Amino acid sequence: MAEFNAQRFVESQVQELRKTIESEKVLAAVSGGVDSTTAATLVRKAIGPNVFSVFIDTGFMRANEPDDIIRTLSSLPLPLDVEVIDARKRFLDRTKGISDAERKRRLFRATFYEVLSEEARRRGCGFLVQGTIAPDWIETRGGIKTQHNVLSQIGIDPKRRYGFRVLEPLAELYKFQVREVAKVVGIREELSQRQPFPGPGLSVRLVGAITEKKLETLKRADLIVRSHLDSKGCDQYFAAVLDRKTRRDRLTKKAETELRRHFHAYADMVNVGLLVNKATGIKAGARKYGKVLAVSLTSKDRPVVPPIKEMVQAQNVVVNQSPGICHVLVETAKSLGRAPYVVAIRAVQTKDFMTADVSDLDPSLLIETSQTILKECPQVSRTYYNVTPKPPATIEFE
């Protein structure tokens, strides 16, 4: 494979975009992430100010995010004058009560493009530019999960269905290459190194049915996780909210025996349970909608959080013995109450986001983060750390 040259890529893309667009108007769908910002900046560089940037507030954004994003995008070297489209009610009405992960993603995608179609028609735009990158269409086409910004690669004609042609200047790149391109076009490191955020936003971190109360809890928990894990070297880190209820079926006896043996040096007692919610994983390169195992360790009646590497090794044992399990969570703190939700902390290291390793965080940092969540989120009764690499899990839960 030839070495990627970001400068040459920018020059060729600007020429190609200029030739393709000619005198048409372009609608740019921006989210504040590096992919969409870089794609919109390339078009802005190619055709000047004849680009109309919109940010769709879906209601599934993180706390304070819309205001932060608009402020950041307006200060770029080639400023993106962004209009916020308030579609919160429409997105929540469409997805409320939906628990199936793939159905959530498809409903989100349909609503997303309906809003963009309306905006493109209102402005007379014949093109939409979006920040689709290689993992988006590879995972969608491969059946792992539907990404919200994939159309033509799966046979959907955007011109016929939505009234615009789609520009995807980054569609053959991976995240690390996009970051190089962002640097070339003058996007500051604050934004170019920003951790990814899924197109469907927090909706795919609300595991199980979507409710307003669950969403409110997640926004608060995620803010706490980000404030504690910032500058800890993770490529992606966030919180997810799951229902506290457990399933009636159990881990296989062999897997449970192996798990107890593995943690014998750290804990007197090992409790395991399968949460009622399912989550998305990967097996043989395809999506597997599987079970979530929650593990609790105690020694002398005190919770125990072993070294992360030990927990990842134990996860390996469980998944090999019980292939129906996609995510393994290890408890980091619990309250005495029976609040309806649990929070899972997710932190990974990755280069291309096609595979990922669990971040080797200090257990004391996880405990401190978890105790803050329990203190400030009254709807949460337990917290966990997700110790599953990608594969067999996906980075997101859904």
C-alpha cells in the first residue's frame, strides 16, 4: 500500500470537487466531529462561500454540545457559518420506546435524511456533503451495524429519494488519515483530535428502550466520564446506560467455573449475571446481537476492581466458553438502593476504529469516576467497566 500523502490528497480532492459541483449550491451536514468538519472544509476550499452548513440538533447530543460545536466551527480558518436545525422532538418521537439496536439506527437514518432533504430544497442545494469514512460503509455493507450516513454504498439513490447528490470526499479514508487531512486544511488539534461521536448520538448508548429519563441520566453520566478520563490517552471514552434488570438464564457452568478460578487471587466472591438488555458484537466479521455479562467481585465484603489486563483476560475466557456473550462488564461501584439503571464506562485504544483494545486505566480512577456517577445520578444503582475488545464487541453498545 502506497504511503498516504495528505497534502496531495487535499489538492486532488479540491480539484475534483470544483469540477463536480461547478455552480451548484451545496448543503453541508456538520456534527462538530473531525470527519464532517474536514469534508465541509474541503468543499468550502473548493467553491468558496456557496456552502450552507447545518447542524441538526437531534436531542441525542451530549451536554452543552450544540453551543460548543457552533462556537468551534465559526472560528475555523475557513469559518463554517452554521445554522442549527432543532429537530429534537421529531427524533425523540420516532425512537421513543424502541429497544432493538438496528431499528434505532435505521429510524435515526431515515429521520436524519428527511430533515436534510427539507433543508436542501429550502436552499436550492443540488448536493449534500457529508463526512462518511471507510469504516462507516464497510460496517454497514458488512451487516455489522447501520451507520446513519451511508446511502449509495448499500443501493439507496439519494437523488431519487431525497433530491440531492451526495459528496463524500473522505469515503476511502480511515480516521487517522482524516486527522492528517484536517491538519493540512488548518483545522486545529482541539477539533482534529476530538474523539469520535456516533451519528445517532446518545441513542445508541441508551441500551434497550429509549426514554427521556434514561436520556437525561446518560447525559449527566457521560459528562462525568469525559471530565474524569480527559487527557488519559484514550482514543474513545464514554458512558452508556443499561437497565439494571437481569435475565433468568445464566452463564454456562464451565464458563462460570473458569471465571471464578481466574479471579480467585483477587476476590473471595464472584457474582455473575446476564443483563436483560442485549448489545451489538462481531463474530466472523458479521453483526451478532448478543448478551451482556455483568461481573461483581468482592473480598472481605468490599468491592474489588482488579488490574485491567486481568479483567480483559477473564473476558477472553468467558467469550470463548459462551459465544452468545458480546460484552463483559466488571462492576466498579454500587449503591445500596435499587435505582433502575446501571452505567457502563467504555474506554478504548484504536488506530482505525475497525479493531480496538480496552484502555489500561488505573482501577482507582475508575472507582473515583464511578463513585461520582452514583453520587450525582440518583437513577443509577451500579457502575461497570466494559472490558471487551473489538471484536468480539463493537466499540458502541448498539
